[in-house]
Amino acid sequence: MAYSVDNVAGVDLVNLTQTNTNSANVNIPVFGPLGTLLNASDGKIYVFAKANASIPASTATCTIDPTTFLVTATGGAYTSPTTAMTSGQYAWFSKAGV
């Protein structure tokens, strides 16, 4: 299991990020902000982002919009977590660091 080698502690690079519902009934991730980058022990770069559609587990063709950090499961260089995602869920997406 990969872990952060940067000064970011307590992140779970494997599972979906939990959310809390605020008074406006909006799910807020327990980590943020979107677009946070970190280097991990497996030599990969991870980006914290939000699914913009359903994404199958371990999809190796995810695209992350560099402005909104919304993810789609088509034509990109990022891999989704090992758990399938639905639109609106948050997670760390990886790609090779070299």
C-alpha cells in the first residue's frame, strides 16, 4: 500500500474519501482542497479530485480537468482507486512519476 512521502499526513490513497453533509445538504470531503498533489512511496504522483461521472475500479484512462479537478473515465493518464466511484465521490488518482 502506497503512502505519502510529502508533508501530508493521514491521507488514504487507496479508499474513497469520506464526506460530511453540511446544513445545505452538500457533501464536503474530510480532506481538501481539490487538486492537491503529493508524491507517494510507490513512485507515483497522486491528485485529489472528484468524479464527474461513474468510474470503474482501477480505470487507467482517467482525465482530470486542470481547472475544476473533475474526473472522467476517458482518454487520460491517471488511474482511479481500486473501488468503483459514482459521480460526486472524492478520491486520489495516480499516475507514474517518471
